[in-house]
Amino acid sequence: MSGVTWLRALTMLGCMLVGGLAVAQVEPVSLDGSEQWAMKSAEGRDYRIMVSLPEGDVPYTGGYPVIYLLDGNAYFPAFHAAKRAQKRWRGAILVAIGYPSDTPLDFKRRAFDLSPPQLPERNDPPQGGQDLFLDFIEQRLMPEVNQRFKVDQDQRSLIGHSFGGMFGIYALFTRPALFQHVVAISPSLWWRDRYLLAHERAFTQQAHAGQLDLTHRSLTMWVGDREMPQEIQDVRSLQLRLENLSQYGLRSNFQLEAGEDHMSIPFRVTTQVLEELLSTRRF
């Protein structure tokens, strides 16, 4: 399907009367320079994949940088538009992972995909699918992207907000070779009594033991200054703890965005995030 259809159009033919005025039906709005696929996970879960296509010649590296974006229904239009607005960013692939839903955020689906295994008494909505979701990205989505496009395998990034930010940090801690760069916007570090602390300790121990190659790896965390003070402190503290891993190559960064809250910040930092990811030098 050429062009991601973003605004649902009415399907009835003819005209309707709105406020006394005749309004003709129109075609759905499509985003130029994009395409959309439907994919299934190994377990049969449906996903909507929205792609901002690369423009221009293949870079000297032999492939285009690729950015994977979570909660694609909500955030793909803003990131796609921002990417195409800057000529220097057009030679990148943006792969947004969404759901076959009409809502920007599918709370039930994301609650499962982006969360750790749940306790037995916590089962509404279902949770615990983060490893299955990572398997889908690594074993199904990435190979499909690699087949369709020439991809720079040393320039793979992941962007997530809230639960998605938490998921991105989990991916770094448990599968550090999967993405070179992770951007976590307002990550939910408080979830499940800060369950990520155990994964952080294991990740840190492996780094100190020389078991991880963190060269050219980065984690950037953004938080709005109108979020809960404890949430801001949790993110700042994580970044300070990870600074010690810079000796092994990991770059960590904390950004506090003035005037933004939990839901507004993803749209405020879109261009800053792309600037950071697409201006990173490999060598």
C-alpha cells in the first residue's frame, strides 16, 4: 500500500449535511513518502507497520540508518513529517510499529507488548509480553526491513515513550546488540516496583566483566519538568549510575524539557531526537 492512510475517511458515497452545509466525501489523507504493511508475530498478533521511506542515494556506509519507533499510531505522523522537513535526514528509514486500531494508543495491546511478566493477581489488562515483542522485532520485523531496504546494520535505533521508554531500556539491558542507540522518553521506571533495577545490575556486572561490547552504544532519556518529581529523579539517577559505563563505550544522557508533561513531551522533542540519532558518527 503506497502512502500511509492516516485520517479515516467516511465510506458512504454522496454528501452529508453538517451545520446546514453540504460536505462532499473525500479520499483519506495519505502521507507522501511512506508505506504501510500488515505483519503477524509468531503467536499470531497483528501489527501495523508504517515506514517513512529513505530518499536519495545509499550512503557510503552501504545502507541507510534505520529508526524503529514504538506506538506508531500515535507518533509516526510527527516523526515522519519532521524527518522529511530536513533534507539531511531524508536518507533514513523510519519504521513505526503500531496496531490495527483506530485509536492513537491501543492500551491493551501495548500493556502486553511493553511490560514484564505479570504477577498472577495482576491480569487486567494482560501483561508480560516484552520478550515476545522483542522476538517479533528481531526475528520477523528486522529481517523484513533488511529484505526491502539496504540497511546500515551499525545504525539501528529505537525510540519509545512511557511504557515504550521502559521497554527500550529493557532492550538495552537484555539485548544490547540489537540497537546501537535507544531514546527513552519519560520511561516508566517505577513500574512493578522498579523491576528494571535487577536487569540494570546484571547489565552493569556483565559490562565490568568484559562480557559486553558497548562501543558506539548510547541511551538518551528525556523527561518533562512538569512530570512527577520522583519520576524525574528516577531517570536522572539512572543516568548518573550508567555514567560509569562510559569507560566501556556506553554514552548515556539525561535531558529535562522545560514546560512539558508526560503526554506533551514526545511531540516537543521530535526534532531533537532525530538530530541526535541521525547526526551520530560511527567512526
